Amino acid sequence: MESAGDPATTMPRRASEWLLALHEAPDDAALRQRFDAWLSADPAHAVDWHEICRTSDALDHLQQAGDWRPVVFAAPRRRWQAVSGVAASMLLAALVIVAAPDAVMRLTADYATGTAEQRTVALSDGSMVRLAPLSAISVDFDDASRRVRLLKGEAFFEVTHEADRPFVVEASNVKATDLGTAFDVRVDPGGVDVAVHQGLVQVDAVQAQPAASERLEAGDWIRATTRQPVERGHLPVEEIGAWMRDRLIVKNQPVSEIVEALRPYFNGIIVLRGDELARRSMTGVYNLSNPVEALRAVAQAQGATVHRITPWLLILSGA
């Protein structure tokens, strides 16, 4: 279901639909009575309603802090004549959250990619860097060292080895030093992942508890999070950098991490609602070239629902 439909003819079933319906018809007494009945019918409804209202209010406050004009998106006549102001407000404010840090980052980045964009960068030493969508790097080469900082996102490095000039990738507080190799580095709000496709990589995570310093071989991966023990594992080398072939491979990962991985491939905002849904683990392979269908596949596997409020706003909510 992608829309709540006309509130006069279709009764909303979920909190996100009620939010839009009530903002479209704030003086409709009959709609309010139906909403009150829905709210009291199940304690879970009240929890969902509180969560969607809290999100809407937070985004609305952010919008009011700046000089923004209302936005209205046209919708098919068989649905609402326009998407409600609150949906436009939520979308616009969310775009501010996403776009503002990116604008600052692009001022410091030497190379960056946009949504659903991959880019191959040839560095001056002959090394190659493949940037995933919504990723950015800065490059600092001199006679003694070669340093690349992964500012955001994910990148795959194919390094031309120079024994007297080490190649170091810095991501947050993790350093990956090339020992003649090809490897993948990903940084997200939770930590940093390093996975080796070929050769050797020295990984130093100084803020892990305890601090880690390890040499990884082909197939090895490590995840370092702030002030926590590192996680380690091994996987087939063909799965490393699978994003370059538009594949997202997940093994016993929470839904929250899957949604985080899909966001750079969707030209808009994905909202994940529900802590219980976010924590559920999944295993599967998803097509990054079609993030909407990938998100729907996640929803179907979890008995959840994807609401497409506008072409640029998706809400994944639990059953």
C-alpha cells in the first residue's frame, strides 16, 4: 500500500496514514472519531502514533528554524489531490538533515559521489579507488607517505605497492595500511569495516576496547566500533566489494543495518519505524540497482509494510 487514499472513502490503517489523513482534514469530526477508535483498539497503535508524531514534530521544528517555503507534490486524481503539508515538511526537513552535512563535506573532499552513483578514481601513484554512492575521500600524497581519508560511505582500494611510501586509509579512528593489496573500507555511524580482497592489510583500531592491531589476509574482515571490542570474520573473497556489482549480501544482520546500506542508493529518504523491527536479523541478497524493491523484499520477509508517501519518501514500519 503506497498511500492512505482518500480519507473520505478509505480508512487509514497505520499511524503514518492517520498522520497524513488528519492533517488533510483537521476539521473532519467523523474522521477524528474513527481515529480515536483505532487508537484505543490496540496498545501498539498508541506506541506507533507516539513515534510517528515525535518524528514529525522533530522534523517540523528543524524546518521552522530555517527560511523554507511550503512544498506540495502533485498526486494522481484517484488518490489525494496533493500530498499533505506535513509530508512535504517531513521530506524537506529530512533533506536538510542529509544535505547540510554533505555540503560541508564536499568542501573538504577531493572526490565524492552522489546518490546511486559509483565513481572510479585513478590516483597519481597508479592506485585505483572505486567510490560507492554517497561517499567521499580526501587525498594527501607527499614524498614520504600516501594517505587517503574516507570521509563518508564506502570505497574499494586497489593499491600500487611502494615499500618506501606506505599507503594508509583513515576512516574515523581506524587506519588500514596497505601491504600490497586490494581491500574495501566502509564507515557508518556505528563503526568502520575493513575487508581484504587480495594481499595483506594492517588494521589499527586505537579506540576499540581493547585496542586492536591486526594483519588481515584475503577474505578476512574486521569491524571496529568506538570503545568496544572488534568483531572479526572470514568470507568468500567474491563477496567483498559486492556493491560494485549492485549486490547487497547480508548474513544475520539487523534490519537497521540493511536499511542503512540501502539509503545511498535511493534518491530520497527512507524512514525505519519500530525498534523491534530494526533489531530483527536477516540473511539474503538484494539488488542495489532497485532499492525500492529491495526494501519491499525486506518488508515482505519481516511481515512489515513499505509506505511510499511521495516518490522521495519511504517509510518501513513493522506489522
